[in-house]
Amino acid sequence: MPITAVDRVSALRQRLETGRLVLRRHVRTDARPIAELLNDWEVARWLAQVPFPYTERDAVEWIHQTGRDWRDRRDYQFVVTEREGERMVGHMGVRADPREAAGEIGYWFGRDHWGKGYGAEAARAMVSFAFEDLGLDRLWATYLPENVRSLNVLSKAGLMPDGFRETNFAALNRTVRCPRMALERNDYLAAAAQ
């Protein structure tokens, strides 16, 4: 019997684990800690689609939207927590374009959790999920030119420079020509085989 699209979506991993982190689907009670972490200008200013100030109501709406997008097979978003104690540290996801078998990685981490290597660790898990679970052929991401931390996260996850893309940043109220990083499935498989 053939596998249907619904079967593929329900078979996707909804929890990813790394050495120090757990990436899991959102639940309603995540709204408050999401709002607390994102209602920080030093976090929000680096993000394209996040309004500022960011409220708990914004987080509730986001959680509902992520559930709908997951069911529609277009956006797969995960809360990132520490394995020990399960304290929320950030967020990681991939927005898929099935027509092109490509996806865009997006993420953020609370300011108190910067500089610990969490971003790269979670990004490697998301790259694996995108290629192995979703079967995508290409991943990409953009970052603000001055955001060296984001460049480091993407590089450590295997993405390479791939031109530029105009991106609108809601909190900054402007469009920026951002560097784009990308990784092809064949390159991911070749690196995994080494």
C-alpha cells in the first residue's frame, strides 16, 4: 500500500535530540517563555519576521500558526530546550517549499544563551531533519551582514556562501541586502559519509 502525504507528515520526528538540547514541537504553555526571550531588542533586531515589542499574545498566535503550518506541510518549527531541566533557550525551524524541494532555516536564541554553541548544535539537527525527514534537496538561510554570530552558526552547520537576497526586517522597518548561505543535499550526504 502506498504511503500518503498525511502518513509522511504524521511519521515525521516531532522531537530531535542532540548532546545538550531537545528540539520539540510547540505547546500552549511555551507562549510565556517565548515572549520573555523575544521581547528583547538585542534578540528581535536580528530577526526578519518578528515584531517588537513582542507579547505573549504574539507568541500564542505564533504557536497556533505553527500547528497549522505543520499540518499543511510547509513549515516545521521547534522550541529548543536544554536537555537537563528542559529550560527553553530558543527556537529553530525550516520553512519548506515542496515545489522546489528546498527550505529556509530560521532560528533565534535568548540573549543569555548566546556564545554556548547551542545555535550550531541545533542547526546541525535541523539540517539533518530537513534532508533526512523532509527529503529536501536544498537548504538556505540569510542573515544581517553585521550578524557574525549567525554566519558562524550557519557555517558550523555546513552551509556555504550563496549570493545575496533582499529581506524585509519587520522590527527594523526596512529591507536589507543580506548574505545568503546554502547547502545542497549531495554535499550534506558527502560530508555525512566521511
